[in-house]
Amino acid sequence: MTSTEPYDVQLSPAAARAFRKLTPEVRMRVRRALERLAVDAAGPGRIGGKSVKTIQGVDDSFHRVRVGEHRVMYDIVAVDRVLLVVGIVHRGELERWLRNR
């Protein structure tokens, strides 16, 4: 396996539930964004450009990518070459989602 192969995208159970609830159009946009991130994660340098932010929590840190009105929270597990999606949240619900984490 070469280091340029995209990372595997895995959804947590909560993220999978949220993904299924999205409209087909939004689901496709989220899928494309995650595929792009998986390819970017395999390469050198910063991934995602301006739409990606790192969120520092009390216990951990993860990243957020903006996809229209939704925010996709994910973590990169470099050892396993996995992009783990921990949440997909509408931007209006993001603050509450972060507090309940």
C-alpha cells in the first residue's frame, strides 16, 4: 500500500444516524467533502483549506469541515489511516453538540 492511497472514512454510530437523516442532496455533498478530505489526509501538508478548523476540547481535539449549512466533525487516526467522523450537525445545533460532547 502506498502512502498516497486515501484514508478510509468511518462514521461513528451517531454520525451514521445523522448522515442517514440528511436529504439526498446534502448527503452527496457531505460524501464528496469526506472523500476529498480522505485524499488530502494521505498527502503532505495541511488538509482541507479554509473550510477546515481545529476544535480544541477539554479532553481532546478534532477537526470541523463546513459543508453548506452543516458541520462535519472528524478526527484523523494516522496509525490506522482512518478519517473518523464523530458528528454531522446543522450549524445552528453545533454549540449544543459541542457542549454535550
